[in-house]
Amino acid sequence: MAETMRAALDDGTGQYIVQDVPMPDMYEGSAMIRIRQTGICGSDLHMTTSRTEAQEMASGHEIAGEILELPKGETNLKVGDRVAIEMIGAGRACLSCHFCRYGQWKHCMNLAPDTGGGFAQYMTRKPAGLFKIPDGMDWIDGGLVEPMAVSVHGLRYGRMQPDDVVGVVGSATIGLSSIAAAKAFGARTVIASARHPHQAEAAKKMGADIVVGSEEGAFEAACLDATDGLGADFVVESVGGHQSESFGQAIRATRNQGTMLYLGGMKIPMKVDLFEPLLREIRMQSVICYGVIDGRHDYEVAIDLLASGDIPYRDIVTHQVELENIQDGFDAAWDKTSGSIKVHVNI
């Protein structure tokens, strides 16, 4: 195997330079994966605005690839298997600490070193983070397992119930996977907000029953109107980023004693009135990434949903670029007037 590979690294100004870098280190218990497709996440975009130094290793975490090498004694996987890669938790977890014993690998207390992510040709991770994708799923589907698993984890961890009225603030990648997963899990009605017309169309395609714009008060009014003034049983805040208005929208749209799922992740300090959710006994549940719930990993559930063919989630991939042209992909992902929702990088 070659000593170097091609990888895209942010030069510290938000510009990705594709260059030759050393192959990732193999460590005890790790597998080598040839990356085939990686999605550009909203968090990848936001990190370019806060990064001030050049990257030393590739980022990118929405990854599908092919196993090239496995550690001795591995029996559940074989060389050549096509896999979706859970690189954040299970792929680095010690598998023996308090959190690992309960399948909550994201919170592992002894994570293996990070050897780089999906904006490169190769990566190394432990087999526990490699989830086989069936023959009916291609690399596009494989690269969508991670964002689907994020929403699957949120809905399962937050204990969304069949027949719930579910609200989703935002119709970008995670909002759309939340809509699709909520319908698959039996939501009676899904109400979504969307900032751009192409996102609204995608929300309808994912199964949203009611879609409104992002105008002030529109989402809350829709949730109240659909429930005779009660409010939604379960509301997902999927926007996050460098704003906090969506957090308040989600609280106001939730019924008394309902659940507000904080999934988006604000990257700025928030000034929030917590007295309203206190008085209304709203359950505010923060959630991130994925893990094992009721005996199944969220990646397994996400793969089942995507493999079923019942969810047109692959349609959110509006743009594909080659690794050598990754900056074009980031530019498209930033520019919503381009019609972009999800941009995938072919590796």
C-alpha cells in the first residue's frame, strides 16, 4: 500500500486544499477502509468559519467505504464488505468503560486516537464502528446513514411515540431525516418549517403533512392550528448553528408536558427564558450522535429505514463533486440559491 493518500484540508481560511498526506496510522484493533463517499455536514460548514489554523488531518464524518484490512480475529466482517462508518464513537471506543458497557460509545472515556475523517481516500477505525450496508444500497445511501442515524437516535432517545403530532423546526439535512424517521415511526402528523422553497418541497417528499415558511410565528401557529390549540406532542429543533431563534420556536410549539428535542446544536451563547418550559412542564431533551437503544444501534435502524425503499432520502443529495474539486462542493453547500441540500464528495 502507498505511503501517502489524497486528502482535503482546510488551510485555516475556509478553503480546502487537496494534497498528499501520510496514510492514516493503523493502531491495535483497527481496520483500514477505502472511503468511497462522504457527505458535507452543516457542522463541517460552520467549522470553516471558526477555524483559524490549517488542519493537520481530514475531517468529514458522513462516510461510506470498503474494508481493505481487518484486525486479527475479527469474524463479523470481512475484507471487501461495504460499510457505513460510525467514526465518532464506536469506531474509536474502548468497549470496556462504563459508557461502552451500555453501548453509549459516543461517551467512551478512553477513545482511541483520531486518525482522520472522510475527506480523504483512506481511514482507520475499529470494526465496532463499521456497519454493513446491504447490496440494495449504493454509496449515496451509505453516505446518508450517519445523518439518518442522528435523527433516529434523537427520536428514539427522546421516546417519540406512535400517533404523536411531531413538529420539526428546519428542513435541511437533519430536519429532513427527522421528518422521514418520524413518519416511519408512526407519527400521526408531521409539521415542518422550511426557509427555502426547495427545502419545503423536500420536506413534503419526506412525508411532512404541513409545511410552513420560516416567518416569525408561522411554525408555532401551524402546530397550534393542527392540534386545536394544544401544541405538538414532540418537537425537534434541527437548525442549530449561529442563531438561537429556532430554540424558542420549538419551545413555543410544544404542548404542555410535551417533549422538545434539542438536536441542532447552537454554536453561540443563548439567552433563553426557561421559565415558560418550567411552568408548562416541557421535557427539554438534548441529544447528539448515536448509540445503542433497546438493544439496537441507531446505525442499524437507520440502515433498515434506508434499505426499505420506503423513504426517498437519497433525493436530498442535490450535488456531487469529486475529492479534487471539494471546494466547489463547499461553495454549493453554502449557497442555498444553488438549490443545494446535501452535497456528497466522491472519493
